[in-house]
Amino acid sequence: MRNIVLLGYMGTGKSAISKKICEKTGMRYVSTDGMIVEKEGMSINEIFEKKKEPYFRQVEKDIVRDVSELENVVVDAGGGVVLDKENINNLRKKSLLITLWAEPGDIHKRTKSRGHRPLLNVENPQKKIKEMIEKRKPYYEVADYHVNTSSVGVEEAAESIIKFARTR
Ligand code: S3P
């Protein structure tokens, strides 16, 4: 099977569903955010605060380039990976691209109690979520397959992605 990359906005279920796919297929879980934290020795919040977003995006791009060379992996990609065309071109070489979507209200519920997402540490996160999704929509649309996690659970989403990957 080809590698699987999960794209999508924050809180659409990328981590839970990637891990479930790994559990079911024996593929290896890779998180771009996890690798960034490891490489920089700082949390995502700290990187945004101390080094600022452009620095984060450059590290993310380097990590994506490395990850694109791996085999037999499921990549849990940070929500902003899609914004750089080179990231998408690199990932496409060996992987199927899957976008997870969810309703802004669900994303808000899933992300509000956890403080590790600097872009959502704002006065009105719900408004920000709506606006960002609208703006990023064309970027997320590049995927080969799409799943709406407001209508299916983790198990069903993972099964449907595996089924799709097996037909490719
Ligand atoms: C971001 C998403 C986050 C993380 C960073 C920026 C984004 O990853 O990379 O906070 O721009 O959408 P998750 O989508 O895994 O939360």
C-alpha cells in the first residue's frame, strides 16, 4: 500500500484517525508536529512565540521533505502543511493525500479545552476557525480522497481510508 497522508484543519481528527489506521494496518505513525517539537526541543506554542510563524513553516517544510522519502507510514500532517505547494508536491511522490473535514462547531468543541494550538489562542476562536477554513478550502481540496468527521467516527473513517488506499 502507498503511504497515507492526512491533511485537514486542526481538530478534524487527523491524529486519532492516523493512529487507528496504523493499528489496523501495521503502518508506522509519523507526526510532522511531533517531529518539529523533537527537532527544536520546544513546544509548538513556544516556537510560535519565540521564533514566530515563518520560522515554524520553514522547519515544517524541511520535515515534510524528509517525511516524503519514508515508506510504509501514515503521516499526521499539521493543518498548515497544505499552504506550501512544495510540501504537497513532495508528499504526493509516494503518498495518497486524504483530507479530513469537520463542521466549525465540532472543531471548536474538540479544540477549546486544549491550549497547544497557538493560532486558536484568540478572543473568538469560533470566528477564526470559520474564516481560516474558508480561506484554506482550496488548499485542502487537492486531496485524492475526503472524509467528513462530523458525520463518521474514528473507526469508520479509518476503515474507509484503508479501503480507498487498497484500491490504489
Ligand atoms: C497549524 C496546525 C497545527 C500546528 C500549528 C499550525 C495550522 O497542527 O501545526 O499549530 O496552521 O493549521 P494540527 O493540525 O495537528 O493541530
